[in-house]
Amino acid sequence: MLYYAIVFLIIALIAGFFGFFGIAGLAASIAKILFVVFIILFVISLVFGRRRRL
């Protein structure tokens, strides 16, 4: 999922460089959403991965 966030960030940067600001804004929004979802899932996996198993 982090891979897709980075891909959309790169797409946004390239689109912004060439002047496609609508596409750049959309790609940046998608990248932000994917990054937040990645962070949430990462924290959840850290919390539940550290639980002691009986």
C-alpha cells in the first residue's frame, strides 16, 4: 500500500510539472489517503503483533 502511495505521489509531481493541475491534485489526494490508511494499518499491526500469546 505504501508503494501505491509513492506511485500516486510521483504521478502528482509529474502531472504538476507538466501543468495538469487537476490530475496532480487528484493524484496527491489519493496518495494522502493511501498513506494515512497505511499508517493506520501499520500501527494496528504493531499493537496486535506485540501482544503476548498464551
